[in-house]
Amino acid sequence: MPSNNNDENEDIFNNIEKLPLQSKKFIAYLISEIGWKLALFYVLWKIKDTIQPTELTLLVTIVITSGFIQIGYILGQAALDKYVQISKNSKDDDKTK
């Protein structure tokens, strides 16, 4: 019976390693990236030759917000990957005992 449990655990870990487009988090991140770039393009296209202080503030806000989102996403993924790796290593250690 323990071998079935180990096979189940291996299947779980194998399912974690999936393609980026299969990840809901990655798709949400991709949509947000496309969204802010489109917003920035629209603002730049709209103002063309002149930049008013409020429009400049909007541009800077969009860029800063996007930076925070990117950093948060990358750090979150790094933490999750580290957690999964630690879990997998502890599972492997349990198998050897």
C-alpha cells in the first residue's frame, strides 16, 4: 500500500511542472502585462506632441504600478518554487529512511 501512496505523490509533483500557458497565474499576469502596455500606448498616442502634468503623472503611475506587479509576481513565484522544492526534498528524504 505505501507504494501506491508514493506513486500518487510523484504524480502530484509531476503535475506541478506544467507549461506556462496552462497556469492560471501566468495567464492573469500576461493579461495584466498586455493591459498596462495597451494603456500606456493609448495615453502616448492620445497626447502625441504635448504632455500635460496630469498625463505625465498618469504615465509614471502606470509604469510604477506595473513594476510593483512584476516584482510581486516574480517574488511570489520564486517563493512558491522554493516551497515546492523543499517539500519535494523532504519527501525524498522520507523515502530513503
